[in-house]
Amino acid sequence: MIFLQLHSGLIKGKRKAQQQLFEQYGKAMYAVCRRYLKAPEEAEEAMMNGFLQVFTHIERASIPSKGALIAWMRRIMVNECLQKIRKAHSFLIMVEEPAAILEKQPIEPEFKLGAKELFLLIEQLPAGYRTIFNLYVIEGYTHKEIGELCSISEGASKSQLSKARKKLAYLITQQNNYYGMGKAR
């Protein structure tokens, strides 16, 4: 189905169009949810709720193109994840890392990290760090937008991102050393 037919079918509530949208974008939207939620079943639930929102509200959304549809769906998925996180966690996770961890030297430049390995390390971040990191680095939100989404100050968003980056750098360094690729310090 071309975009206009798909969009028209979605607005009319046609099951075939809904199924096609889900088949075409389900994996990508699940991946968005997994970046925010550690448990696969939570991510799946958020994705399913997100698609329900998409199907319910498609007629009210102004979606002129395929790209706009994808962006709108991503935003819905992120909002579903944020709702789940709000229920379970505070966005301000004040994990006090030992100074030695946060002040580690930069990662060795020859160390290469694949997307899968990076995802697994991001998943290890505390919920608040992980959420702010994903919103800023992956989704491209500004600190002001993150503050509004998460009901925190812009400064708190910046602080959480800084701590997330330092913690992630530490985790990468640890992985680097684990695989014998780093130099002993």
C-alpha cells in the first residue's frame, strides 16, 4: 500500500491498514520502547499501547507524509514509555558514583563498540539517566523539552545527562578492560 492509501485506511479504521502499519513499523517502535524500558514485556506493552493510541487518534493528527507518520508514532511510543517510567521510577535518580568512576580518563580511541553492545551498556544505566540520555542523544529533544516532558528543570536534565555520559563512559571503559583491549591504568 502506498502512503496515501495506508493513511486513508487508518483514518477509516480498516483492520488491514492497521495490520500493515504494525507489520511495517512494529519492530522499529519496539526498539524505541526497549531503549527506555529494561524489561522486554514492559517494552512490548508500551508499544502495543502506543499502537492503540495511533489507531485511536490517527484521524485527529495532521500527517502529510510517511516521515511525519513515523515521527508521530515515535513520539507516541516515547510518551507511553515515559508514562510507565513515571509510575515506577523518579526521573531524578541521584546515584552518587564514587569520584574515581566519574573522573575516569577518556575511553581508548582504538576501542570499537557495536550498536548492540552500546545498547546493552545504555540499558545498565539507572532509569533516570537512561531516560534523559535517550531523550537527548537518541531522540534529539532539547533540555527544555525534556524538562517539560519529565516535569523536571532544564538544569536537572543537563545534570542527569552529564552523569549518564560519565557513567556510560565508565561502563564502556570497564567493558574495554574486560576484553583486554584497554591499557592498565
